[in-house]
Amino acid sequence: MYSALCLFFEQVSCFRDRRPSPNQAMQPPAQLSIEPLRNLNSSSAKACTFSVRVLCGENPVGSFNYGAQKKETMHTSDRILIGAHTAMYVPGTLKSPKEEIIKRAATKFAHGTQWAISKVAFDSRAKAAYISAPKKLVVLMDNPTKFNAVLETVLALPRAPQPSARVSAILKLRQSKAFYDVAGVLREGPLNEREPMTKSGKKKAADFQLVQKPIGQEDMRGLDFTAWSGMIEKLRPLVGKYVALFKLEVALQSPGTLQCETSFGAFVLPLTMDESVSRSRSPPHI
């Protein structure tokens, strides 16, 4: 099993190429200067233009209740905006009390589409401590942020992210709570399927295990985590496959004891083997 997993990890993963339709895509002006996504911050957001590819899980539209009596509903759709380097990406979000608005926007910002973004605005309510991406910002994907579609023939950005979190480091967590994006093979699951009582009533839960190819002196211990509700069915067919899992919440229960679970807005992206990923890689400095 160990050798098989090691061989598996030596394969390179990426997503199939999905392009904006010709009537939507447009080539940026020749004089347009694209800033590396790693330079995105509150100052550069207003003055610079960045190129990103939109990535999202299956059926990424969700909702939550808010207000004093929790009677108001906010509809949401979360995305990953990846830059020219596979390890550099930032979360993006769509929010509206009107479901139809979110559904239309979700169709516009389909998985795989590429955009030049400028006048970037951030979600002021997002807290860095709860952001699992390398960029501790959340881009608002509606006004005033400007999105111009970019042709694949003009600029080909990576088709899959490579979260840098290591299972060995997660298992050594010392703080009370942290959020991670992590890539690896789903080795086991779903196990112990159940319906525990939560603050919002009974919810389905099941356990999975994710493993990574060891680096250096790392051992092959897996990361056991609990998936909730809809995530169970999204993970079920991916057991034995290489995936990127986003928004994993890890809490330290006691020294050496962790509770890992998918948090609100969590999603998974399957990584399929494709040698063409080597052509979409960018220089390390971007």
C-alpha cells in the first residue's frame, strides 16, 4: 500500500481545460500590466490588475440564516481564484439575499473561466484567522470589483491549485484552532456514518482519511476528518483519488488530540492526472 501511494503521488494532477465562450471572452489591451497575485493587498487592489482562473466545487451555491431571529437568508457562492502559480490563490465570494442573483453570477463565473480583475474589493467581514488560503483576504466578486474575461489563447493559467499544508504539520497543531487547505489521496471513507444532533438539528456525518506522499523523514500517518451533510456525497466517489480539500477546520481538544472537520463553505476539487500540467506551470517568482 505504501509503495503504491508513493507511485501515485509521483503523477502530476490538473483539471481539464475549460475556457470562457468566445462571445464572453475578450483579450486585455496590449498595454495592460498584470500584477502577480502574490502582490494583492489593500493598496494594490485599487491600482493594479490581476489575472485569475476561477475554480469551484460541484454545485457551489449555498446559504445561511442571519439576523436577530435567524429568519433572514443570505445566499452565497464561494470560489477559489488562482493566479499564475499553483500555490498562490485567494478565496472569492458572491453574496445576495436573492437566490436568483447568486445563481446567475455562479453561471457567469463558471469553473475554469479566466478573468482580469481590477478595482478589487474585499469582504470586510472576513477574518484572517478563518481563511485557509495562502492569501488572507476574500475577494468580493461583484461591484465594485471589475471582471473582464480573458481568452485561454491569450493567457493560460494553472488549472488546479496545490495547497501547501502538510499533514505532518497539521497533526502537530499547538494553537486552539486553525483552518487549512490540503491536497492528498482520500484513502478511507466514508466510515461511521451517523446523524448527530447539532445546534441546527440533526445532520449527517461520516469520517474519511487523507494521506500525502512523505517528504524527508515524515511518516505515512493519515489525517482523519469528519465530513458533514452534502460533503459526504461529494467525497464518497473520490475515495482512492487525489484531491484538494478546502476549508478544513482543525481544533486542538487536548494535547495530542485533534478534531478535524469540514467547515461551512468547504468543498473538494478532484485532481485528474494530465501531463499537460507541466505546460501550465509558471516560474516560481510569479
